[in-house]
Amino acid sequence: RKLEFALRHALERDELTLAFQPVVHAETEQVMSFEALLRWNSAEFGPISPAKFIPIAEDTRLIVPIGEWALRRACEEAARWPSNIRIAVNVSAEQMLDASFASTVVSALASSGLAAERLELEVTESIFLRDGGAAQNTLQQIQSLGCGIALDDFGTGYSSLGYLRNNRFTTIKIDRSFVQGAAKDSPESLAIIRAVVAMADALDMTTTAEGVESERELDRIRQLGCTKIQGFLFGRPMGAIEAAALLARDA
Ligand code: G
Ligand code: G
Ligand code: MN
Ligand code: NA
């Protein structure tokens, strides 16, 4: 309750920031994009983890204005990067089902000057649970602008192959639990990643392995043919200045 009250004021008090985590090409290790991740440093309660405040923001629908702020801030930052570098922004179901979401995306692109092709929106399967038709419709509008759509946390939620048939995702993000399983030679994890990569290839989607922390995990993921890699091994979520410095070094 107290956190909820503080969160209501976090935007106006300028307590929210974005962290940026690099996503690298599996073979070349070149930075391809960053994922924008919200951070909240509350004047009252100190730093609060997103695992704690995002669910509160979703329950109270505060995620709609907070998510819009994150989207605008992410586009603004990415517009300063080299034009081959993309930005991924997480979008909750509450945002996706808000009638004005597509126009918010149009506005964020226009005011930042970021090309639509450089923006990828990350959604989870949960967006389809409440009103699948509405979610699919919004996804189509966003896609027709030229933005990419990633299916986040794949394999952990309510995975349905119907979602993959009915929506043209650009990327499937394979959850860290499978990456960990692969490094432990879990036959199930290996088989599932192999199958997801094959399916993504056939559907003209790319795959990103999430949460790669060790060389062993990297080796396995490479062998399995994932397109891109995200994880602490290549970079933790970092501030905008560090992200720009990383790109300058990489160039
Ligand atoms: O940064 P971290 O891994 O702790 O994030 C925890 C969760 O919060 C993840 O599920 C992530 O998708 C979510 N999250 C982080 N930033 C945003 C955001 O800007 N919008 C939404 N909707 N979710 C976010
Ligand atoms: O749900 P989503 O995939 O958007 O959440 C991304 C979250 O995963 C972020 O909070 C980020 O900090 C976390 N993350 C990114 N890389 C790693 C990693 O290598 N290991 C672990 N444990 N978490 C990671
Ligand atoms: Mn994500
Ligand atoms: Na994820």
C-alpha cells in the first residue's frame, strides 16, 4: 500500500530511470541492440526491484503512464546511437490493451526521430489471455508501423503454438531456465531449445537466449544455433552513459 502511494509520485518526482542491457550476436559478439529496463530509486524506500514494483504498477494500471514514459525515454536514447543499433522495450498487457497504445508508439517515434524499424516491443503470452483479439489487433497495428515484436520469457507462461501461428513475431526470447538446463546437459532443455530454434527459423523469426552468465552456457547456446545472446556474461543492465561508451568502443 505504501509502495503503491510512493509509486504514484515516482514519475513526477523523477525517481524512475532506464537501464540498458546489451544483446549481442551469438557468433560475432557484436552488440545488436539493448533492452531497456525500468529502475526505481524511491526517495522514501530506496532502490526497489522491478520484480516488486512492476506487478504493483500493473495491478494499479500505473504501468500505463510509467510504461509510456519508459517507451519515450528509450526511443529518445536510442535515437542517439548508431543507426544499426536497436532498442527493445517491455510492454505489459495493461498497456497493450489500452486503446491508445498504438498512437503512443507513433508519437514516441515521431518525437524522438527514431526509425520504427529500430524499435522492438517485448510482450509475453499473458497479453493474449484477457482479450486475445484486441491484443492481436494492436500487435498488427504496431507491426504495420515497421516495429519488431519479441515474444519474451518464451516457454514459461501459457505457451501456445497458436500465438506463433497467428502473430508474426520477429524474435522469440528463450527463457533463462532453458539456458541453465542446457548447460547442465538436461536432455529436455536441449531438445526444447533445438525445437524452438528450428521453429523460429522456419517461421522467419530470430531467437535470443536470455540470462547467459557463463562460458559453458554460451558454448551450449552457440551449438544450438540461437541468433542472439543476452546475459551478464556480455553485460549487465547499465546506465545510458555506459551504454553509449560500450557502443563507441565496439564501433
Ligand atoms: O530488470 P529486471 O530483470 O529485474 O526486470 C524484472 C521484470 O520487470 C522483467 O520481467 C521485465 O520484463 C520487467 N520490466 C522491466 N522494465 C520494464 C518496463 O519498462 N515495462 C514493463 N512493462 N516491464 C518491465
Ligand atoms: O522478463 P524479462 O526478460 O524482460 O526480464 C529481464 C530481466 O532479466 C532483467 O531484470 C535482467 O536484469 C535479468 N537478466 C538479464 N541477464 C541476466 C542474467 O544473465 N542472469 C540473470 N539471473 N538475470 C538476468
Ligand atoms: Mn524482456
Ligand atoms: Na525475458
